[in-house]
Amino acid sequence: MKSASGSLFTLAAFFAVTSLFAVGGGNSAIPEMHRYAVDIQHWLSDRQFADSFALAQLTPGPNLIIVTLIGYHVAGIAGAVVATLAMCGPTSVLAFVVGRASERFTDAAWHRALSRGLIPVTLGLTASSATVIASVADHSWVAAAITLATACIAFFMRVPPLWAFAAAALLGLAGLV
Amino acid sequence: MARPLFKGPFKNPAVVAPLIALSTFVAIGILHWPLPLVLLAIVPVSIGAAFLNDGMRR
């Protein structure tokens, strides 16, 4: 059993490093968070991870609330604060520095290559996040059908995603999921 | 006369970009490999391919 300070250090180290590799936003790091928090450290079960993700999406504010929830689950309020700061701190500094440098080199060949080169990686990470979340959340054919329907609605139609949330919530309230 | 050093798939971004996206997806989403290690391998390749492609179009 780890001590509280040991858990806090592990949280801080993991989220600080992971944040630097979250190409395309916090959701790109969802597979890594799942791998580490569920598969390696066993801080959460698949179900708890899926619930934390759903809660993070539903609550107003940044999607990174899942980081706060994982931290809270591991070490209470202190864990929530440490995990959130570790996830946001290093990337905020990096974004500030890179943003300033980026303005000066907009026309540079390496700048264009950097922007273009990161796009396919971001796409791959986004697809990975969707796959990981679907694999831990969809334990029935109804849940899988809702995931598929939401993906189709989002891809083919111009319908606000909130309608999909509302419909899925109603199905959940009816006990169908 | 400057000529491209690389030909083949690097010549066509319509091939390279989906390949990189697919590789990332398979490594992270299917095989569940560690994110830092995968990105340390894929990102330089992706940026290098974009750089080469950009140079060839000029």
C-alpha cells in the first residue's frame, strides 16, 4: 500500500509527463490515462473510468475534469488538486513559450511541417480515445448501438450533440442501458 | 537542379497522413502501447514526412 505522499507524487509525475504528450488536447491522453490508472495502477475499474469520463463530459468547463476525478479517487481533495495542477501547469508554460515563438516563425518551413505533421497523429489519438472509451463503457448491445448512432449523427448530420446526450440519458433512466 | 531525395509514399501526403493516423490508432487504441514511447517514434516521422513533402511541392 502506498503512502499518501507516494500516491500524490505518482499522480503528479504521471500527469505532468502525460500532459506533455497530449497532442491535440486532453482527450488525446485518455488511452494513456486508462492504461495507467486502470491497467497498471488499478486505481479505478473500467466502470469507474467510464463514469468519470461521462461526468467530465457532462459538467461545464474543460474536458480535463476527468484528471481531477482520477486524482480525487486516488487521494481525495489533495489528489484532485495535484493531478489537475500537474496536468495543466507544464502545458500552460509550454503553450505560452511555444505560442510566442510560433508567432515569429509562422512562415518557416519547419513551422508548417510541425503543424501538418501533428494533424494525422492527433487524428489517430482521437480515434484511439473513442475506441478505448467505447470498449470500457459499452457492455451491452444497447450501449454499443447508442455509441454507433451518436457517431453517425455527429458525422452525417448537423445535430447538436446535446440531443444525443439527452436521448442516451433518457434510455439510461428507462433502465435500457 | 534540386531533386527530391525521397520518392514513393513520401511523395503523396494522401498516403502518408492516413498511414501515420492508422499507425497511431493501432499502437495506442488497439495495442495499448505507452503514449510517450509511441509519440516519440511517430511524431518525428510524421513531421519529417510533412517537411519532405513541403519541400517537394516548392
